[in-house]
Amino acid sequence: MSRSIVVGLDGSSESLAAADWAAREALRTDAHLRVVHAWLWHPPVYAPLAGVSVPSPTTDDLEREWAERLPHETAARLGALHPGLSVSAERVAEQPVTVLLAAAENAELLVLGSRGLSGVHGFLVGSVAQALVARSRTPVVLVRAGTTPEDDRENRDVVLGLDLEHPGASVIAFAFRAAADRATGLRVVHGWSPPPYYGYGGAFDAEVNEELLAEAQRRLTEVLSPWREKFPGVEVRGQAVIGGAGPHLVEASRNASLVVVGRRNRRSPVGTHVGPVTQAVLHHSAAPVAVVPND
């Protein structure tokens, strides 16, 4: 078994939900699951009245023991829940971003937990997850707590947000494979806005709108055509919509097993490297989100 999936674990309910999702994905794709916990211990100190800093008498030994037990107990639980699952566990004494980027280098997928936004469906993407999404060369899936098999979510369609200006073969291939692995349909959403000059001076009208939208739909069909041939068992619905794709993808996520979006690889070391559509989906999707890097 050469394929592998890495899940980052920190003990939160979100990361445990991510581990459950990753275990089901590993079984579905015949991959090995690596449960990785990055925990770097810093001995706390306190300053007595004499002004000399000494180690604080805290429960650091218990914390170390917890850090060692967490990945192994989680792996054992997943193995018991999913007979036939190939799973291993490891704890690495290093910063999480460094550890998980290295672990994901030769993996099919990096899976992380993400907190649900208070009061609404969606994700609150923390600094570690943001850094990994922006820098990982491996597709990253974010899973929030509450995403369970009982949701019956995994039997729903996969949703792909597609930018026709930069369609990205790796993003399209990921979405088609995800739908094929789940034996579900694939819904492809392309957000389209008319060029500014079409509306300048009041020249824009409904007829022009319909013509340009029809052209966008034709281009979408053309881009998807060779992928339909490669994955004949996947039922595909392509949809060109007016406006940004973000709100449409968020709405579609309510009835999706997975939402797939792309992230362009950039050489610049600064910036988030994540576009506005992907950001919107990351923060508001009701389903797990896969962010796939592409050149």
C-alpha cells in the first residue's frame, strides 16, 4: 500500500472529527492513514521574589504523557472502528506547521480540523490551518466537528468550484476522483461576471447578459468534456452562474459530501496565497472543503 493520508491531531473535537473523516477516506481509497501530533513543550518558569527564574512546579509531566498517548489512542480507536484500516501514529516535538508540511510531502492528502463558526454552519480557520492551506503542495481538507457518517453527507454529490480562466487540471482531476470514489455525482459551479465595459454607459442589457452567460456555459462544457470521457461513471452537472462563485458554492455545500476549490501556487513568500472565492468557502461551507494547489 503506497498511498497515504496524513491527519493533524491536536486533541480538539475538530481534529478528532478530522481523524474520523480521514479514516473513512483512507478506507475508501485503500490508503494508509498517518495520525500525526505535533507538540513542542516549553518548560514554564516563574520568578520568585529573589528575582531568580526557576522551573515552575506544574503538571508538565502529565502534559508530556498526554501528548504521547493522544495519537496512539486515537489510532487504536480508529483501527477498532474501521477493521481493515492501515493506521499508524506518531508524535513529533516540533512546530505544527513545520511537522505537517513535511509529513504531507509524500501524502495524497492532508486533513485538518477547523472550528465551526458560532451560530452558523461553517469554518473558523485558525492560523495553523491557514498557513498549511497557503503553503502545502498537497491537497488540504478541512473538517469541522459534527461531520459524521450519520449525517448521510457522504452519499451526496461532490461540488467543484471552477475558474475557467485558470481551470487547473489537478483541481478538476481531484474532484472527479472524489466523486468516482464515492459513487456520487459531481456538480461544477463557475461564477461569471460580465466585463465592465459591457455595462459602461448603460449599454448592458438582458440580451447581452443571456448571450455572455450562454458563452460561459459553452466554455464550461468544453473544459469538462475530456474529463467526462476519463470518468464515464461520474454524472456531471455544469453550471455557469452570474456573480462571484463564493455564495453559490456555500449554498451548494449544504447538500454536498465535499466542496473542492483550487489555490494557485505562487512563488511570493508574502500574502495568504488564497483567493476570495476559496476564502469564502473556507469560512462558510457546511461540508468539508478540499483546497487543491495548482500551477
